[in-house]
Amino acid sequence: MTLKSYDPSNGDLVGEVSTTAAQDIPEIVQAAHAAQRDWAARPVTDRVALLNKAYQALAGKIDAMAQLLSREMGKDIRRSTGEVQGVALGAPHVTSEVAEAIQPKRAGGQIVEYVPLGVTAVISPWNYPLAMAVNERSKLTRFQRLNLTHPLWRKGPRRAALL
């Protein structure tokens, strides 16, 4: 079965992706748990570097991503470009801020540590899909968990993504 995306301004098909059968989800989540253990074992500095590398790749595709967001969401190119730029170009600030925030801290004689928790799923709203996937609530998530995503703009087989 496939999920089709249509341009709301003219009804043209933008693209399509295969849907995941319910019986396949446990295997996908199990693979994500295995990948998350590897992710959690990496030093924070490595996680920062990998996330920044992914954001740099996105920065090289701002125009193409903005065009796609406009076609899928029906919003004007100015807003789509702003969304993609905000995510791609704001990344170094976000990653350094989170890296600092998750360092162990002393509080009232106790040590507070952030421990990676596991796998989450990101179901992004249609109107700001990229921005909402990396909003305030997901900052710590990107560093501590592995998120499962499968947006239309990523062609190819289903896989876990660290974004």
C-alpha cells in the first residue's frame, strides 16, 4: 500500500511512499532500539558532530526542500524557505545548547545525569513538518533517543533516522 501526497494548490501528485504494515512495526522498533544503544554509547561531542553534519547536508538543499514543503503544504515559498533555513542554519546553536544542558550537574548534594531513554516516534503536523520535528521538546530527544521517521521527501527503504 502507498501513501500519496498531492499539491493542494492544483491537485498534482507530489510523490508517494510505501506504508508500513502493522505486523512489521515491532521489527522496526527492535532495530531502532539496537541502533539507539549504539547512539547512546557515543560521546556527546560525537553526537553533536553527527547532528551538525546532517544539518549541513540539509543546508545544502534549502531551496529544494522549501519547494517541496510549499508543494506539499500549500504555503508560500517565503514561509517554506524560512522553515528550512531556521532548522538547517539554527542547528549549531541548538546542538551546542543541548550538549551543555545534558552535562551532569550537582544539585543540592546530588548529581543529576541525563540518561538516554530509548526510541520515540515523531509524527509531525502537516503545516510545519520540519520545524516541529526539531522543536524545543525534541532537542533533548535527538541527543538521548532514536527517533523513527519516514517523511515523503526521503526516498528509499524505511530506516531509522537520527533526526
